[in-house]
Amino acid sequence: MQIQMELILSLFALLRNLLSKMELKYFKRSEFDCKCGCGGTIVSDKLLQLLDDAREFAKIPFVITSGYRCQKHHDDLTSRGYHTAKTSAHLKGLAVDIKCSDSKSRAIILDALGYVGFKRFGVAKSFIHTDIDSDKPSPVMWLY
Ligand SMILES: [Zn+2]
Ligand SMILES: [Zn+2]
């Protein structure tokens, strides 16, 4: 009897876990995996939920060009001349870069990110960085 109860509880936990992973309406979690091919997939659920809400509000596609980065990928980008922060929020799974290269979608995406509560933005010609790293100052918006 005791064992059955434990089995039922663990099934519930599994189900809840599966459901929470399906909550995202617009993104697959794999879109946030490290792009170096290492298979690293650390990404904050809060970040994903906020992005999903922002995407709903924006009504235009969000193409994720960078989510989680492992240290090796981070070092590689830095050595190739990319502007990377020493303690990048990408390393913690708290940041994303969204592809964006025209003025209209830039305005729409920034508006939507701000609307759902993001307070840190990096604006580049071809992407928008945002993160929820509470160790860093906010509100801020910087240029690359
Ligand atoms: Zn990696
Ligand atoms: Zn970034």
C-alpha cells in the first residue's frame, strides 16, 4: 500500500513536470540550448515564461540566436571579437539574444519585453539582448 502511494505520487510529480515543460506556447526549450553543440541546456523557467508572454504580446516571431552559453562557447565568442560580458548572463541561463534587424520589429520587440517586465536590454544592429540577471544593474539599455 505504501509503495503504491509512493508510485502514484511520483507519477503525479512526473506529470506536473511534463506539463510545466509544455506550458510554452511559442518556444521549444531546445531553441535555448548552447549553440556550440555541447548539449548544454541550462535555462531559467522564469526567463522562458516571460519571453513567451512577450512573444504573445508582440504578435511577431522571436528568433532566438543565443540562449544558454557554456564557458567554452563564451570564451570562443570572446576570442572571435564578440562583445561579451565577463560574467555574462548567458552563462547562467538567464539571457537571450533575439534576432532583429529592422526598426519596426526592434520597436515592437523592445516594447513587448518591457511590457512583461524585462529591464535590461542590449541593442545591436542585428539582435536584441535581454536578461533577468538580478546581480546586474537595472533598468539599463546599452548599444553594442
Ligand atoms: Zn556549449
Ligand atoms: Zn546576449
